[in-house]
Amino acid sequence: MKTLLNNREVWLAAAIVAMIGLVSSRFAGFAHPGNLAQLFNDTSLLMILALGQMVVILTRSIDLSMAANLCFTGMAVAMLNAAFPAIPIPLLIIVALAVGLVLGAINGLLVWKLDIPSIVVTLGTLTIFRGATFVLSGGAWVNADQMSPAFIGFQRAQILGIPVLSWVAIIVIALFFLVMTRTALGRSIYAVGVNPTASVYAGIDVGRTKFIAFCISGLVAGLAGYLWISRYVIASVEVANGYELNIIAACVIGGISIAGGIGSVGGAVLGALFLGIIASALPVVNISPFWQMAISGSAIILAVALNARGERKQGRIILRKAEAA
């Protein structure tokens, strides 16, 4: 029971339930299953992206270029669809995944082979990818009337009454859970974040593991690129501008330690849901959207403080046990 109460995900889930209950006390329809399902669907993109960022952060790195990767990839597939509307949607998704993977691999190679700090690399590639999007499109937009009905309608279709976008999020969550808890790669990612030096002695290639983490985040950003454009039916250089902050916020609020090695798939998903509920609830209770930013920022600071406190506490326990021995 004590372990359960010390679990960050449990407290975050309780906060989410409390928020839903609080808003529902004024607007009963907010807690309706249909509305909650729509809220999950609206937050699906953030959840998917947060999972990709989570893998990078766990290795003591960060990817500031995910939103720019999403923008470039989305523009590429939108332009491809506009020029060749007969291309099947599965093939376009494969193209999006491939483009996102290449952009993620560029980040990974720079971090791995040149040993440049990830924050510097991805801050640079963020600008490069945005600029490349402008060059690719010539500054023009791709609007809904230029996209094929299949391109727009794919993630809006429903299976068993649930939109395809929600199913994609569920599948991605399940895949990440399996990779992070049941594979050698997942264990290596956690090990690199906990102690890179010890990981080397354990036979783990730290640089290669970070490279794979960036490739995963690139794949996720590529997938989100198509889903974003097909959902909001417009492709421009400004797509998802600044969204990397929401992605990182979801991870931090979900208990993913910025020092690496600590965090879970459930935490990243709950962090994204927390932000999604704030975004949906505040307009309902007539609170200014500017307060949304303030609340999100406060939640980030509180989450970082709790993470730091928990890590210091664990360190003191280890030291006390060492002294006793």
C-alpha cells in the first residue's frame, strides 16, 4: 500500500480524476463517456509525441526538434498527396515514417559521433527543419481543398465506435510499453540514463543507444506529421510551432526525470492527458487561455521539484544503507 501511495502515476491519475470531478460539478456533461472519449482522441497526438520524447529524455538527452520534424514531414506528405492524390494512404504513412526517421537519425548521429550535447544539436536542427519546410513549400500552404478525401478521412474513420486516431494512440502506447518493459533495448535505455559509465562496463553501447532513441523519436514525429496535417487539414511552416514545449511538459509532469533513467510509459501518457484536460476544461469554466499557460508552467515547476526531491531522497537512503553496511 505504501509503495502504491509513493507512485507518481497514482497521484497524477488521482489529480486527473479530481479535475474531471471538479469541472463536472459545474458542467455534468464533461464527465460523459462520449466527451471523455473525445478528450482522449484530442490528446492522442500529444500522447504519441510524448512517448517519443520520453525515450530520448530517459537517456539523459532531449529532442527540441520533434515539432519541427512533424512540420517538415507533414508538409512533405501533404504536398505529395496534393500532387499525386492516387497514392494509397498506407504508403503515405510509410513515407512519413521514413522521412521522420531520417531526420531523427541526423540528430542521433550528431549526438553519437560528434559528441555534441543534444540540446545544442536539436536546437540547431529545429531551425534547420523549419527552414527546410519553407524551402520545400516555397512558403506556400497546402489547404484542405488540395488534399484528397482519403488523406483527410483516414484518421477520422471509426472502428468499433472509436476514431482511428485513438486506435493509433492505443497501439503506439502498447508498443512502447512492450519495448520499454520487455526488451533488451528498453533496459539499455534505462541503464544509460541511470549510469552511462556503468552501462559501458555492462556491455551497452551508450552512443548507439542514444542514436536509437533519437531514431524512435523521429519515427514518432513522422507518424504525428501525417496525423496532424490530416486532422487539422492545413500544412504550413507554422504547423506545431512551439509545440515541443507541450511535449516536454507532458513528459516532465508525467514523472520523466530530466536527469534520465526514471519514468514510465504510463507517466508520459498521464502527463499528456493532464495537459489535455486543462486545455479542455478551462474554456468550459470560462477561464482565460492565458491561465492555461500559467497552470501548465506551474505544474512543470512542481513536477521538476517533486522529481528532484524524490531523487535526493533515494540518494540519501542509498548512502545510509552503505554506512550501515
